[in-house]
Amino acid sequence: MDPTPEDAVRALRAAAEAHLVVSDGDVRRVRYVIDRRRGLLLLPIPADLTELAEAQLLIPSEQTPVVTAMITIQATSSPPADAEIRFEIYHGQAREATWALAAVEAVRYHGEAFDGEEIELTDEIIADEPDLCRRLNAAPNVLRDLCARFARAAVERPVAVGVDPDGIDVRARFGIVRVEFDEPARNPEQARERIADLTARSRA
């Protein structure tokens, strides 16, 4: 089947790092989170990029990009507080003082091009995400099993930091581990069902 915009969004959600192409020969490794309330990407940028207006993001890496996203950038020293907190929960405190709020203008995914209007980065699950993460973190052994079974990652002290329509983000000592759902969850109830299904399968 041909790739869809939903497939491209799934790839964006599955990653937490990318390469920012500023110009020919100038490529920076960056970490990001999705501001799911506003449909933007949030990433810290070095001081020399504060005038940057547009760029490309290669996800997950420059050598093997799955997604190429054309973004427009608004630099700020005061991003939305909830988005900055999300970044710190995922990645720790940013070293840079400047942030980029990036809007996705276009995406290329496995050879298919999509307009930014087709890339929906907001979702209904965000309101229930804290409760979903608390429940996951109340059972660390189960969360550890989910990482081992479905992400093939040995995580000694897993911490669930995010739940979105396509899966669970788990913070590990070495970075973010992604545990993906088999089918998208359109609302919090479906997210709970997906988590329950993964949990049952991990115990089988």
C-alpha cells in the first residue's frame, strides 16, 4: 500500500531526535518533542540559529532519513510552558537558551510527498496522558516487559513519559524507547485498550 499522511505522522511521533539541515554542509543533530496541543515541534537551537526562518528535518538521521520535513521556525526564549516541561521530561534540561517552534509545511515519507495541512500533530489523548503514564509507571515490571517484548530494549528503570495515538514513549538511561500500538488509538479509551492488549500479550 502507498504511504499515507498518517504513516508520516507515526514516524514523526516514533522519533525524538533528528538532523536539522540549515544549509549545504551545515547539519546539526537536534532533539525534539511534539507540542500536541498546538500541532508544532519544539526543539532547542544554538544561538547562531536564532535568525533561521526555515530548514529541513531529517528523521531519524542524515544518513538514513525516513522522514524529510520542511519546517518554518519561530525562535523564542519563552516557549509554551507545558511544551518546555514536556521537553525536559523527555530529554532533560536544554543547554541552549533559545527555542524553535517549528511548523511542518511539507513532508516526504518513503517517496510520497504530503502538504503540511495533511500532517495532524494534535490529538485527543493528550488530556488523559498524565493518568495513562501514572498507571504505566505504577507497574514498572510490566513496563519493563513491554520495552523488552515490543521494542527489543532492555530498560532497567523505565519511565513512561508519553502516550499518543500510535504508542508509548519510555525514557531510559540511553534515550527514548518507543513501544508502538498495532492500531492507532483515536481517543483515551482506545489508548487504554491498546495498553491493556500489549500488557496481556507481554505476559503470554
